[in-house]
Amino acid sequence: MPTSSRFLKPPLSAQGNNRRGFTLLEIMIASAIALVIVAGVTQMTLSIGKVIFDSAAKLHITRDVRVFTQQLSRDAWSARDYRVFTSTADLTRRHSGETGDVLALVWVEPESIETATAGAPQEYFYERIVVYARDTPVRPQNQRRNTANADENKVPVLRFERRFALPSATEPGTRASQTTIRAVVADILNPDNRDGETIVVELARGLADQRLFFNSRIGRSITINGEIYHGNRAREVSNTYNFTIHPRG
């Protein structure tokens, strides 16, 4: 019985030839959508990374401020005397209403009754000196690196401590009347023999006439006014700090 040709299925080869591929326009649209998605994901990743970076830097700054404040306040509270100097390179004393980048806290002990000379002024001997200075730390030649930021005013805050032997049967002691505080601080800050140097703030900028320490006009007090930085040259996070200490002496 004859079969009508309109009911016959086309051969498989003919069916394959009827399959429709992607047009250039469809490929371009798909590529554009993919680029938008990739750009969005990248931007979100970068934003999250910045938030994490800034949060970590702020925590670091908060820790530095807390440690610096506690340590400096503790030292100042028990110190008998203090001096503020212009900088590590210029140890000119700064008086009331002036600023500097070097703060020296001094402890002295009076001579004992047994060693005192009748009719002579009471002698004092250095017991301890702590120096806070905003300066680039000294490192061995094979470990030198540029700690300062591109802004030369951003450098670490360093702490130095030196203790002295008080007079005894074998040690004469260092007389305050014969050795000035400035001379002792100059020796402590000498780049050739710095001992006990520690970094208490990684990077700081002075805000009191570009200096860190302000010798207050009111009473015996020192105001620390600066800005702490953390991060790198590509991205920095900063926070200002301002507090006042009162040396006991």
C-alpha cells in the first residue's frame, strides 16, 4: 500500500542540519552579562578586603594608643623631673608654651646623711632616665629599612631607658650637679651606642606645631598631641590622640 511522503520523517542527517547555533549578538550579550557579574564580584571582594584591612589597622592603632598612654602615664607619675627638647638632632630645651619631639623623664635620689657634707647643698644622684622620642629607629646595616612614610613627619615613637648606680662603697654614682640632663639624653640618643631602644608607636605625626610634646603653660604638665598611622603606602588608616601627663616632681 503506497504511503504518502508527507508522513515520512526526514533522515537523521537532515534533522542535524536544522539545529540552530548561537548568533554573534547572543554571544556578545552573554559576554557582557558575564563581565558585569565578574566586575560586581570583584568590587564586592575588594570592598570586603578594605573593610577588613581598615578594621585591623584601627584595632592596631587603639592598642598602640592604650599601651603608649598607660606606659607614659606610669613613667611620668613617678618621675621627679622632666625636660622637653626640640628633636633628637637638636637638644634645645623647650620651655613653657613650647613644643618638642623629645621628652626626658628623670629620677634622682638625694645623698644619704652619712655621705652629706655639713654646710654644703644636698647632692642628688641620677637613678633612672626614660626618654620618649619621635625618631626613626637605628638598625644594623644589614637590617636597615625606611620606616618613615613618604611624609617625613611620620616616624616612630621610641622609648629609651637607662639606669644608674647609686653611690655606694664601690660606686660613686652620677652627680646631677656635674652632669646635665641634656648631656645624658644626648648620650642615650647617640646613634652609635643606643641601648634599650623600643618602638612604642609604629608611625606617628606631631600635631603641636609639627611636634609631639607640648610643654603646657599651666602647671607642670605635658600634653601629647599627635596622629597615629597604620597600613602601607598604598592605604593608610589614622587616628588622632591627645592626653596630658603630670610628672610628680
